[in-house]
Amino acid sequence: MSQTALSIKAVDKFYGPIDHGVHAVKTLSMDIQKGEIIALLGSSGCGKTSTLRMIAGFEPVSRGTISLGGREVHMLAPVKRNVAMAFEGYSLYPPLTVRENIAFALKASRLPQAEVDKKVAYVAKLLEIEDILGRYPSSISGGQQQRASLGRALIRDADLHLLDEPMGQLEPQLRALLRGRIKHFIKERGLTAILVTHDQTEANALADRIAVMEGGVLQQFDTPQMIKERPANLFTGTFVGEPPMNVFEASVETSESAVSFGLAGGVKLAYAASDFSPAVRTALAGRKNVVLGIRPYAVRRTEDGVPARVAVNQWLGDQTHIATDFAGATLVLVEHDRTRLAAGETVGIRLDPAALHVFDGASGKAISHGQELA
């Protein structure tokens, strides 16, 4: 049976007077289970770092409560919360060596020096900073400082580990290597961790669940698979996924035998009624404006498909990304084989109804995903 490690209830964050200042986080509620890795994902200014800082105690909560391990902590000083944090800005102690910085987190534990040395050596090897343990922060690179800060956080026996863009300064190859190692380290020890990132790959690789935020509002909190396959709204659907989801404004017509969508430029997508469940057809009936979405990897080329004109054809080493002019907008499709198409060529496009996501045109809320209601 899962146990709630962190509970955030109706938390608001205002910078300035309540109800008149900048409303950075808006009525945020979420429960995180012990042993989970959670990613707060969103663009700059979405509220993810403010949320992390409130959990850590570096920012006061304007309204609401934060409980850790069953005790309310939002009024406690950071030192009394038993939270370990790796900052984007490193925050190493300049007079201490890298070894001393990492070991400093264990000072209060009163472990024998041999045990401290063993733990520091293990974390240093994990993060590939063994060769700089004797150096000072001012003499190492930004990426090395970031790994030292991460090591100082991971080595702690804390109730919660907060990781703020922990690998933002690292080159892609090293990031890919460390993601797997860090996830294994956290899972092996049953730690609970929250990761703040704007990197979708990092969120998908590390997190058990992802909290997508925008404008201070939690848009969706679910597994990476569910967010990709069943986005709660248009924002989540288009924000998560690379290349991004293709979207088109459309009108809807339903009958006993057919469902059709009218797109810009006179493009019409016609389907048999049986391609959609009765519940989806009922939800679509009577709607005037919707937004259709489809992932690029779900778009198919067929000889009898709707015509589209190739604008750009890119081979990325293991995939072909083809951008086409379609229904007054750009539609991107992904193919795993190298496809030789020149700009200006016409191709036939098939949008499989099972892969269609339909969103309300006004609110952006998801209506259906393939055969299922949202």
C-alpha cells in the first residue's frame, strides 16, 4: 500500500499583496507517494520553481498547506523540514573542496569518517567527479559545480529530495548517462524526489509522474504515458511531445453513418460512424468548433489520402521529419526510414481516427482520444 510522502493542499503563491500581487502559483493541490520521482515540467515562469522553493521553505506560502511525512511544514524553517535540495545555481561553499562540500551534508549524522569517505566516493563515481574531489568550486566548470551540488543533495538521508534543473549545465551525452544512474540511485534507496525541469526528455526518463504547469496552474498530473496518450487539454497536448502535436481548428458534422471534420482551405476529413464510439459521437454532436490533434508519428502517407505539399524534409539520423502544408497550417509526420521527398512534392495524408485527439475549441479541454471519451 502506497504512503503519501508529501501533500500540497490548495497552495497559492503571490509575490506582493495577496490578490493584488503576481499570482505565481494558483490553488495547487497534489499528493506525492513515498518512493516516487515527480517532475514539475513547464516553460519559464510557469510556477514550477516557486513551488519547489515553497516546499523547501525558501519562499513563504501565501495560502494553503504543505505536509511532509504527515506533519505540516509550510510554517517551519528550511532546516527543520529535513529536505535535501540541489540548486540550479550550485550553492557550494567556496572555502571547502568538492569532497568537503559533498561530505558537509553528512556532518549532522555523526557517521565515522571512514563511512563518510565511502559514501562520498560512491556518489562522486556515480556523477563522474572523482578527479575533482580535492579542488575548490572556483577552479571547476559550471557543469562540475552542478554535479557537486547534486552529489551533496543525493548523499543526504532526507525525507524529500528537491532537484532544481540538476543537469542543465551538462552536455547531452553526459546528461543521458547520468539520468539512468540517478534514477537507479533514487529508486534503489526508496527516496522521494521532485525534479524541476523544462526538458521533456529528462522528465520522461526520470519521473514516475509528471506535473505539467502553465501560468501557475497545474494542467495535468499523470504518468508520462498517460500525458502523451491522453492529454487533459490542448496545452498539455501541444506542450508535451517532440515534435509537437499537430493541431487544426475544425467544424464537426455527425450523422448515423458518418462523422466528418471541416478544416481550413476546404479540407474535409470523412470517417465512418463506426470509427468512433457512441459516447464520442454523442459528445461531438452539436458542437460547432473543435480542435483536432494528432501526434506526428501517427500520421500516415497513403496514395488515396488528403493531398498535402512537402515544405521541408529532414533526415535526423534515425528518423525522417516531413513538414507539409496542409489545411492552411503545417502538419509534421515522422517516419523511421529515410524518405526521399523534395520540397513542393504532393503526398497523400491519412489521419487515423484511432489516433485523433479532439479538444473543445473554446476551453481547450479534451473531449476524446480515439474511441474513448477524455
